[in-house]
Amino acid sequence: MTNCLFCKIIAGTIPSTKVYEDDLVLAFRDIAPQAPTHILVIPKTHIPSVDGITAENSAVVAHIFEIIPAIAKAEGLEKGYRVVSNCGEHAGQTVRHLHFHILGGRELNLEMA
């Protein structure tokens, strides 16, 4: 995806503050954090959203959920954290590349929008 912001970050043409990287996944700090700790975890393979997860690419999503606890631990989020993925425009998805937000570092509001 040549116009995808996250694909450009993966390619290194747009800088990011990396927190974790392996062959399948990249995690980096959000540039507009909504909590003291706000990290985005993305697959290196372009998947548009949760709706784009299939039997063929779901292994990378499982891998993401295996590394999220390690990232949270490394960030000192022992008291808890939230994992969020917005799917579609009405849910607030602004970048059409599957991503998961790790939010923590303070007590988070329990209300749902």
C-alpha cells in the first residue's frame, strides 16, 4: 500500500519511536497519546482493519496478542492496560491498516463512548 501511513512507517520512510519489532510486527509510540503510555502495534503485512482478518492472515494477529503482554510489562503497566482496535470510520479508525492501541499508565475511564 503506497499511500498507507503505517506501511510507510514500516518501510522507514516516516520515522517512529519503535518500542518493539520482529519479522511480523512493529510497535511504536503514538504521536498523539491519549494516555501516559500509548503504543500502536501493527502487522507488517497490510490488513485494512479487523474486518480484513482471515484464516490466511490470522496468525499475525495471534502473534500480536502474544507480544502485547510483553510490551505492557516492559512499559511498567503492572496495574493494567487497555487494548483497543477501531474498525471503520464510525468507530474512529483514521488509518486503514490494522492496529491495536495499548493504553495505560493511569487509571482509565470506564465509560464507553
